Amino acid sequence: MKYAIVGTGVAGIAAIEAIRSVDAAGEIVMIGDDPHGFYSRPGLAYYLTGELHDKALYPRTAEDYRQMNFRYMKGRVKNVLREARALELEDQASIPYDRLLIATGAQALPLEMPGANLEGVFKLDHMDDAKRILKHARRGKTVVVVGGGITALELTEGLLARGMNVHYLLRGDRYWGSVLDERESKIVEARLQVEGVTLHHHAELTEVIGRKNRVGGARLLDGKIIKCDMLAYAIGIRPRLELARQAGLEVERGILVDECMRTNDPHIFAAGDVAQVYDPSSGRSVLDSLWGPARQQGYAAGLNMAGRITAYVKAPPFNVTRLAGLTTTIIGAVGSGHDEDVIGIARGDSETWRSLPEAMVAQSGFDVNHVRLLVGEKRVFGAVVMGDQKLSYPLQKIVSEGIDISSIREKLLAPDARIGDVVVEFWAGLRN
């Protein structure tokens, strides 16, 4: 059997591991155009702040790759020749396949306005972007950050840690309004301000002003100009669908796949940020841009490619991240509405987070330690845990396993409920 994998991210690596667990002899070739190969995309945030060296972002050793026994080719696939079951590369090379996985990921949406191409305008999509940002970041200089979600905050905190004066523009009245509630947004914003970030609400960028082809300032819709030496943006991502479209595969916002991660061509599979996967909780096909689901999807795709039929059952999305230095866990359906700072989906995000069911909100805690639950008749649909993480694991299990919480529902929804104590006691009872 000949397997071809397009993309060098976590979904592709997980697929190879899965194939090898079933088929020790099949030929596997991985093709990718990222010069750095497989590394931890979530780790770039810590590389920006200086907490991690770039070498720490590589979770696999050369020996690991030798044991996985696959061939790596650096290059870009130009065409999928479905009839011939072959890939055509830009250098005219041809690679035959029996089973193909498209795991091309997603790319940052471009900033489209006057001055967007000036020297000193940056996105954070790949390792090369992070290296360019660090080369340009100068202590005491000023940067304007534009956008929403986790990546915009990573840029803000990374550049602050490098000694820059940071102005963060928000088009609406609060940070990440599609996922966080008002109290959670304000907790994050207050911490940013204490760290020295200058926040601008209702601030819409209309032009990057140049000086000798370099960034010199940011012009806002109200005419205000913020002088700066650098501008960084994160306004959302878009799945890389060019190959799927060329191949005539079914696409919507991503490549549509069935429960076995198969496309409308039975020999072609898709996984990771590029795949649009059926979500049983909302009854629709959704996009995730999360490391965990990408890995799980890739592994399921690999098993199915090797002939071991295995359904990928999408669990409620789960992410542990850091917002303004505060460890934050987001589980299941927690948000609603629209984020003015992001178009579509951002990195570290899930469309499921915003598929809000009929539920009551229970929350407690202010400032650093805060918890919010979306409570249905018999189950918890979602949770946000900020600060102290002792509830993170129990809530992940309670949400993902759909555990019946009828016995504690009234306690959770009582005014001034001590949610932490109620959940801890309930979880202890379950385990006993």
C-alpha cells in the first residue's frame, strides 16, 4: 500500500503513527512546504516571550522519525490527479498513492488596507513569522497589535515581554466577545493594563502609515494616528483549500469529511484545521483550530487509510491556554455572538464554542479565580475556568461524558453558589 500525506503538522504525524500501528510495511511519503517541518504551533507564544528556545518546539527526535519509517519530501503539491491516483509537485515530480491524506492546515487571513505591505507589518502564522518578529522587536520601540482571539493576545504579550510599548486595538467594547463573557473579558483587559498594555476600544485600523517604506504609524477610523515602529495582526485564519478545490473535493468552509475522515473520494482523507467535521452536539459540520482535535482526527484518518475502520467521534472542544498570564481552560459550548476583531475562526478556536444551547449560566469568582458553567436540564454543556485549575479536569470529564448533574443543578444555579465546592464534592462522589 502507498500512502501520501500532504502537510507536516500534528494531524499528518498522528496519521503516520496510526498507519504504522496497522501496516508496518506500506510506503509512506509526507510532503510539506514548511521549511521547519513538524513543530509545536501552540509553543510559538512561549518562544515569542522568551520562555522557550526554538529547539524546545520540536517534540520529535530524528530517532523517532527513523522508527516511524517514512520518507519526507520538501515541496508543494500542485495537483491531485484523482484518476491516476498521483500527486503532481511544482517541480514536475509525480508521487503515486493508494490512500491520500490532505492535512494542509490553515493560513492567516491577510491584512487588506493601504500600507499592509510595509516593512514592519507582521502576522504570527509559522516559525518564520515568529523569527522575523523577534528580529524586528526592539526594546523601547512602539508596536500596534490588531485582531482578536488567542493569537492577538500572544502577539501582545510576546512583544510586551520583549520590552516594547504595546497598543492593542479592539474594534468592539471588549476582548474576544464571541467566547468570553463580559466579566471574563474585563478580567483579561484589566491584567493587560496592569502589565502596561494601552488598550483602545472601538478602534478600527484603516491605514498603516509608511515612512521610507517602513511602518511609521497606524491611522484609525476616527482619524487618530498612533505613531509606531511595528504593527502585528491576527484577524482570523482560513483553511488551505486550494488543493481540495483543484481536486474537485466537496468543500464548504473546510473539506467536508465523514465520520472516518474520508472525503467524497474514498481514496482521499482530510484532517486537522483544513477539515470540516461533523459535530454530534450541534448536529452540523464545524471547523476546529486546536492541537488536540487535529491530532485525534489525524490518528483516526491514518487507521482508516490502513483499513482499520474507526469512527472519529468529535468530543466537546477543549483548550488550555494563557490569557494575560492567567491559565484558562475552555470546554464545550461557552460563547455566542460575533467577535468584531476576528473574521471566521482564529487559531486555538472552535466553532463549537459558539453553538450555544438552551442553558442557564452559573458563575462565581472575580479577578483571578473565576468559573462559568453553561448548565442544561441534566448536563453541563460548557465551562470556562480561569486561574486555579483544580476544576479543569473534573469539568472536562463532566462535559465530554455528558454526566447527569440533575442532583446538583439547583445548587449550581443558586444565587452566590460556591460552584467550586459543589463540583468538587460531586466529582468526589462520582469517583467513589
